[in-house]
Amino acid sequence: MKTILVATEKPFAKQAVDGIKEIVEKSGNKFKLLENYTDKQQLLDAVADADAIIIRSDKVTDEVMAAGKNLKIVVRAGAGYDNVDLEAATKRGIVVMNTPGQNSNAVAELVFGLLVFAVRNFYNGKSGTELKGKKLGILAFGQVGRNVARVAKGFDMDVYAYDAFCPKEAIEAAGVKAVDNQDALFENCDIVSLHIPATPETKESINYALVNKMKKGGIVINTARKEVINEAELIKLMEERQDLKYITDIAPDADADFKAKFEGRYFATPKKMGAQTAEANINAGLAAANQIVDFFATGNKKFQVNK
């Protein structure tokens, strides 16, 4: 019997917790729950006897792994996993997985909720524009990017994409126009939607030079990670170009400066909302539980991210 801990500072929906518990207990394992914790020590205490842990945006550091002496697997219920110390996990022989695709539709729908809000001038009563016929650039063509492309076609948008790790043939097979690099994406598109992870290569890569390639009236929308934005350079550019808008689901560190300087051209959600739907919450939680049970039963590491 393995002890499977669900540790969420921001809890799953009750239906998700009940479903995870059922999956764990039906497999003959022990279910353990830590929700709404307010101190790191609570997490360190809870993980002490855990063989596996399911998290959301919670940080699993080397300290947490050291406290979990029996820990064999960490599953991030969602796509992004930069809240887990992958290097430390690998050194300790701990498998880290995510649950790709479970939140993708929720994030894609949020992209368009934010875009309609933006092109209609945040519903301030003034005349705006339409999405129909606009060129949408998708930076990274993973599960979320593909869903964004699907929804964009319903708006009758002209859809382009670039992904350094996805062949052009695969992008074009999805009915999307592939470009050769991210510069071309910004040069050609009215709107660019960011779906890149935060890696050493991508951090602060969305900078002055890149965004300045956009045509007049350009919009950058970020439902990925705040770290990919060079905040100081974007502020400088938006000061110089009164036509640009920045819409984000991840409030930047310089949120107060953006708000003060760019009223009517900047919006950030109060907290990250991309996966905040009942459906995504449930799907990701159940997927995480199933992956852990399968890992212990068969050794399946299909979604391992620290190889």
C-alpha cells in the first residue's frame, strides 16, 4: 500500500477530491489530504510519510523532497511544472509528471474571453474592433495552442503559429499557417498569444525588440508564465507606442506600474485563472491520480518531465 498525498494550498473542487480519493482507494492505496495550508511546515509534515504527491501550483522544492523520504513521484495537476525542482527530483530518483491537455480547453476559452474584452476597449462604452479577419499568432503549438487555433477558426480569424519543437507539417496539418521563427509571428500578426513555458531559453524573451515588430494596434496576450516577459522593456515600449495592448492572466511583478501607466491598454486577472473551471479542475485531478496509480502498478512513466 502506498500513501498518496494531495497537497493543495488552493484546493481542488470537492468533486475532484472525491474522485481522486475513489481512484486511490480502489487501487488499494491510502489517500491523504492537505488543503488550504498556510505554512510550509504543514506541507513538510504532511509529505513525511507520502510515497506520491499531487499538487497544483504548490512548490515542491528540494526541502520538500528531503522531508518526503519515501517520495517516488510528484504529479503536477496541470501543464506547467516550473513549481517543481526538476534537478533535485532527478538527483533523488523521484519521477515528476504533469497532466498535459487536461486544462487546455479552459485556457483557450479564457484567451478569447480576454481578447473580446480587449478589442472592445474593456467594455468602456467606446467603439472597438472585431476579431474576425484579424491575424492571430500562436507562440508554441502544444495542447493549449492547438485549442486556441480551434476556437480562433470559429471567430473566422487568420491563424499562424510558431513552435521550435513542432514540425511545420504538423502545424499546417491542423489548418494553421506555420512561420519560420517567432520574429515572423510578431511581424505578421495583429495579436500574439503566448503559450511558451518558462525555461532558461524563454525567460524574458518577449522583449522590446520582438514586440516592437508588431503592426499598429498590436495585442500581446499571455496565459503562459510571467517570467517569459521582459517587464522593464515592455513598459519602455508601451510608453513609446501608445497603440499597443498587453493582456495577461499572470500579473507581472510590475503590475502597479503597468496599471498606472497604461490605463485602457493593460489588463491582468486578479489571479491566474487559465485552469479555473470546474471541468479543468476535475479533469486534471483525476488524471493525476490515475497516472500515479498506473505508475505504481505498471511503472508507466509516459508523462515524465524530468528525464
